Amino acid sequence: MIKKIAWDAFKNTGDITTYLELKQIENIESNIKEIQDIQKITNTTVEEKENNQKYQL
């Protein structure tokens, strides 16, 4: 939603600052996705280690 508003503002004004803000939003969204992917991998690895430890006891 914010991305659409920023893009529309840039189209209407041609203001480069608005465009740069749009690019920052896109970068933030990309970083959040990467962090979420890393968390999923980490959680899976932790769960696997815990399960392996249960079976070893």
C-alpha cells in the first residue's frame, strides 16, 4: 500500500525524493523477506537438532 502511494506520488510530481523513498521501501521489504527466510531456516535447524537429541537419549 505504501509502495503504491509513493509510486503514485512520484508519477504525479516527478520528485526524485519520492522515487528514492520508494526505492528505500522496496529495499526494506526485500530485507524483511530475507530475514524471514533466514528465521525459517534457523527454526527448522533448531527443531531438527532438538529432535535428534530426543532420539539419542
